[in-house]
Amino acid sequence: MTFLLTVRNDMGPDPVQQGEAMKHYSAVCFDFDYTLGDSTDSIVAGFQYGFERLGHPIPDRETVRGTIGYLLEDAYTMLTGDSDPARRAQFRPLFLEVAKERQRRETVLFPGAEELLRALHGHGVKTAIVSTKRGDTIQYIMERYHLLDQLEFVIGSEDVHAPKPDPQGLNMALERMGLKPEELLFCGDTVLDAGAAKNAGCPFCAVLNGTTPAGDFADFHPVHIAPDLFELRQWLEG
């Protein structure tokens, strides 16, 4: 049975108490980059190569890190100011020349990711990934960690027409799982993830593995803010 949040104040739903969270949700969906996994090195390498080929100043690591989670084309425009559709389209294949295989080989999962996914699976809670990263890349990474069988499915950038904060990916997840929005918790590290959850009507949990500080999520009223995945598991299980 799924229990709904009913206690409210002027800031929106009260946070779900530790130990009660597992009762509230039939499924937990995750963003990937900076939520479950870290592909920073390969992403930075792809940006630097693509920018060099297109004649832009080469961005440093921290500059690129601030765009991880955005659609590649949007990140390109954010960092260059170039909104020309043709050049935006040129960036992705250049990025992938360097980053695609490196992401598959080099991406690491954050501490606690494996334990969290296996614990949720063991409790009978459905899990899935909804990300702006390519789904086939995520599947390859999860298979490398022997965790693909812990997931119901992966929805990646190639599966949707509009990236987060558009709710299309989460709406697809809800439809595939046959759930109501309030039955699915979405966990992510950016305000794009929070916006997607809000637009889909799903509760949101912020995970602070990325570059977005906790205060940036205030307007989205997350039901929980997890400093890491070990704490997220503790909160979910009680």
C-alpha cells in the first residue's frame, strides 16, 4: 500500500520522517550523473576536445562541472553563448568522439550506490533511472557493475523529445510502472531534476553529490535532502 503525504504548512509538504519513507513510495527513480555516478573526467575531456575543434576557449574542469546534468547542446550554449543550431548540433558528435567510450570504461558509482539499489530491490521497491545521459551508456555502466538487473529500466536522452525539467521522462516511467505520481520518488542533484519532479507531480529528494547546494532546492520543497547515498538509504529504510 502507498501512503500519501497529508501534513502541510505554508512551505509545502513536510519532509517525510526517517523510517516512514519506504511506506510512502512504490518506486524510486534516480538521475544518473552526480546522483548515482561520476563521469566527470570523461565529460570534461569531451567538452575540451569539442570546444577546441570548434575554435572556442578550452573550459576548465570546474566550469564544465557546473553544466553536468544539462543537455549537451544547452551546456554548449551556456558556456559559449553560441546558440546557432548548426554549431550546437556539431558539438555532440565531437564530444562523443572522446567521451562516449571513456564514460563507459571510466565512470564510477558514488559510495553507497550499489548498497542502496540492492536494498531497495530487496524491499520490493521498483527502481529506475531517468537521465539526460544516453540510456545505452548508462546501461553499459550498470552492467559493468552487475547492477542492471536491479533496475526496471533506464530512460535516457534518446528516449525523450524534451529534457528535464520537462516531465516527459518521469511521465514515461510512471506509465511503464503503472503508478500515480505521488507513488514515485525522484532523486536527483540539480534544480532540473527538482523541476522535472514538480512538473510530473512527483515528490523529490535532493542528493548533494553534485555542484548544486542544498539551498538552491528550497523553492521545490524536497521531501528530503540527502548529503550522500548512505544517508539516503538510511532515511528510506529507517
